[in-house]
Amino acid sequence: MRLPSTPAYDLEHWRRQIPLLASHIPMNNCSQAPQTLATRAAAEQYLESWNTSGMDWDAWMHEVTRAKQAFATLINASADDVALFSSVSEAASAVASALDFMRARRHILVSDVEFPTVSHVWLAQQPRGARVSWVPAVDGAINTATYAALITDETALVSACHGYYLNGFMQDVATITTAAHARGALCFVDAYQTLGTTPVDVQAMDVDFLATGNLKFLMGVPGVAFLYVKRALIETLRPTVTGWFGRTNPFAFDARTLDWSTTASRFDAGTPPIMNAYIARAGMEMIHAVGPAKIRAWHEVLGARLIDGGRARGLTLHGTADLARKTANTAFVVDDSHQVEAELRTRGIIASARGPVIRLAPHFYNSLDDVDQALDALAAVAPPAAQGVHA
């Protein structure tokens, strides 16, 4: 089948919104998105408010609500189902703190393709009574059927990322969630590597918790993250990782009363990252404007070009070549990924090193020519003879 050479949106318009493209080819969206005119303007909007008003908490809290709503719209949820954090580590820790591991359900089943921070949160629950075990990965992927065999009546939570940070392998979250719920377990999903590149519907997936930050494919910055909590669960959970914004009315300033918001904001903790919320909202509105379905279609074209082009240049792919099971990230095996990343940067290509691989992760604004230039540069700095073995 002949793939299109341009996406179903105005590629040049969106490229003009990213000043970095004048000097570099960003292929590192799995680590950090480039700055855009909109996100810079959002940051400046906050700075101007701070500078001219000194303090405007009503406006700033309104912006936090707008950011929650932008995130909720992306995942087919309500802003009342969303809590705001500074990182996914904090979001996962808040979820963990709401679970009681001193009862019959002490087991946490964790996929072997989680980003370390999420796994570390679950391991840290062991002194609280949790028992952690793993769903093994084989050749950089996991057979979804393996989950059902490992979930038991003692399983409290299944942690299954949507996309593997190392090589872009994408999991069938809906099937995993069905298996978890069949045994009475909850399901936590880290969508950091997928949200912004593919449509995500928490209702269709039936997930209990979904967390992500904004610095990657949501075109934002570090220091801001969101947590979706299924509405039917909210009233049953009492996170002990908490703070004054988790209360029914944070501005009551009642130090002696620990009440709980009736919405997912009960998972909010301290003062939210205001400036980062401004930027996050602007980045997510850009994703809304382009359209996740259109972005996904273009990513499949870019992914095919990366896989086929890498093969033609003798590069060794890490993980699956099945585009239906891949995120926007395509990884190639190299000897010294950090050295390769540095050498690519001298050629104007921004890539992302992780362990044995170099990751090329384009986004909606990248062109086929960007992909070709990145592959040419990679083949030049990491020729096939110097690559490691297939993993």
C-alpha cells in the first residue's frame, strides 16, 4: 500500500510554530518536546500576570482548571476526574498511598516495560505489606495473554504502561484492564509515551488510573503531570500522600480537619505548579487542534519510513516492526547510545539515548525529509559494523 507523503493537516503551518526547526531536527519527543510559539506565549502570560499583579490566585487557579479540562478532553473524561501533580512519580505515589496492603489483596503485578520511576513506587510499598511481581518482556515486548495468567485473587493492582519507553512497543490496555477487573484488581496506566500521539479513551479502556506528564508528546515542560481517577472509585480512596489542595475547600485554611474533595482533586497535594499549568494547557490545545487521530495516522507513515529506512541502511531495530503495536518511538541498537546522541547533535539531529539504543521519536510536525536526514546521520555515526547485537 502506498503511504501518503504529507499528513491530513497543514504541516507547514505547524512547523512555523516551532522556532527550533530553523536550526535542528528534533527527533527526541520521547524525552522532551520542542518549544512552540504557543507554549512560550503561555509562559509569558503567567510571567506578565505575576509581574503586573504581583498575585492573582483567582486567575491562576482558573488556569489550573483549564489545564485539567484540556487533559480531560484528550482522554474522554471530565475535569472532575483529574488531579494535578508535578510528576508521574508523585501521581503514582498518591495512588499507592490510597491502597491498603495489609488486607487480603497485597499483590501488585507490574509489567517489565514500565519506566523505572513507576516500578520504584510499587517496590517502595513493600514495607507497607505489598508483594510485587513482574510480567516478563520477551524481545522487547509482552504477550498480553500473560497478564491473565499472573493476576490472582490477591492482586490489588496491575501496572501496565501504554507504551514502552525503550523501544515504543504499545500494549493493549483495554484487554489488560479486562483481565484485571475479572479478578477484582485495579489497573494503573502510564500513558507518557502515547498521549498526544494516538487517541486515548479512558472510558473505552475502562482504566482505573491513568497518569502522564507533559514534557514529551503533549508539547509541554517538566514539572507538571496529570492523574485520571475513575469516578466510581474516587469516594472510596483516601490518599495519605496529600496536601491542602486535596481538601473540600483548600482556602478554608482549617488545619484541624482532614476532609476530602468529592472529585479527583482529593489526590491534589500542595500548591500546584501554576506556570507549568499555563504551558501544559497551551501544549495540549495544540494537540487538540491538530487532532490525535490525524497525528496517529501521520506517525504510522513516519514509523514505516523509520523502520524501512533503518533496514535499508543496515541499522538494527530494537522491538517490534508492527506499526499497529508501536508508539511514535523507533529504537535502533548502538554500541554507546550517549556518544551517538552527542554526535548526532553535532549534525543538527536531536535524538534520545536509552541504554543499548538510540531512540528516534518524531511528532506531528516532523516531515519525511526529517526522518531521512536523521537516518542518514545515524548510519554515519553508528555504522552497522559498530552496532551491538539484536536485543
